[in-house]
Amino acid sequence: MSSMNPIPAKACGPGRPKDLEKRAAILEAAKDLFLEHGFDGTSMDAIATRAGVSKLTVYSHFTDKECLFTEAVREKCAEQMPTALFDVDVSGSLRDQLIAIAHAFFSLVTSDASISLHRLLTTGAGGSTKLAQKFWEAGPQALQCAFAGFLEREVAAGQLQIADVRRAAEQFFCLIKGDLHARQLCGCANASFDKAEVDAHLAATVDMFMSAYAPPRQA
């Protein structure tokens, strides 16, 4: 099952040490402008201006606009779902860890930025099918791989019994989105939800997931 472990992305640049503050400013500018104007409507010149750097500096960090878009998506996911979230704590509660992952993922997919980006891509305003594929690989797929690795380690520790961790990871994230996220995507007037409603949904989903994949009890 080692193939499910996320593979570190190759650097989108020549690999020399860069000014991290400028890189961060470029990524922040890119995240804002891609949401405001779409992929095609955002130029590297505009990103450079918003970031307060030269276009040459932008290209010294990111080889092209597609690479910058991919890195912006990857960083947005890492902000709300850092790799430490998927570290197995054998001394802690598995349920508590799953609840933490569920809350982080739900917050990510229901954020204004995620909803705007989803609409941008599904309406075609985001660019080509290739761009949508890059978004999928840098965002949802990378998170699924990280979570599948977490599940693999829990299976090895005897906390879960899962024959197909890839499928289980997909199921978990789909269940976490639930009706709440679907209403939000549709723009329903009642798409806003309070903390108690979210907490109840996530807890019920985690409990169902754990029940489905609980190891057999020892006789």
C-alpha cells in the first residue's frame, strides 16, 4: 500500500534558495487574483504588481502561471490541513484524531475561497480541463493520499480494518461534505449553518466511519 503515500511535488523553479517573503507575497497575490479574475483573466504582470515585486522575480520562483496556480492551491490546503494533522498518535484517541481531520477538511471545503474556486472551475471560467486536473491533483487528490497514509498506519496499529484504504479515504471526505456542503454549492438561502449543526454532522459521520471499519472484537 506504499503507493498511496503522497509524493512530494517537484519544485516549480530552478531550485535555488529564494527570498521566502517575496515568494509568500506572490502566492498571496496569486490566490486573491485567481479568485477575483479567474485563471485566464489573471496575468503574471498583475500578480507581480499586487505582490510588489518584478515579473522577473515571479518567474524566478514559479516557472509559469500553471505552476503558480498549482502551488497556490497546494498552499491553501496546507494552511488548513497541515501534514501534522495526519500524524498518527498511538497513545491518543483515534476518534479525536478523525474529528480533528473532519473539522479541518470541512472548514477548508466550505470556505469562501474554496466555494469561489469550485464555481470558477465548474463554469469553465477557470480555464482548461488541464487546469482542473492540476487543481484536483494539488488539492483533493493530495489530501486523499495523505489521509490514506494515515489510515494505513492505523490499520497497521490494529485500530482499523480496511481492505482498500484509498476507497475508504474517498468515502470519508465525501461523507464529511454531506448535505451541508451540497446546499452551499447550490447557493441555497439556508446554506449557512451553525457550529452545533456542523459538530453533530461531523461526529455522526466519524462514528459511522469507525463503525464500518472497526477491527473485529477479540473473543
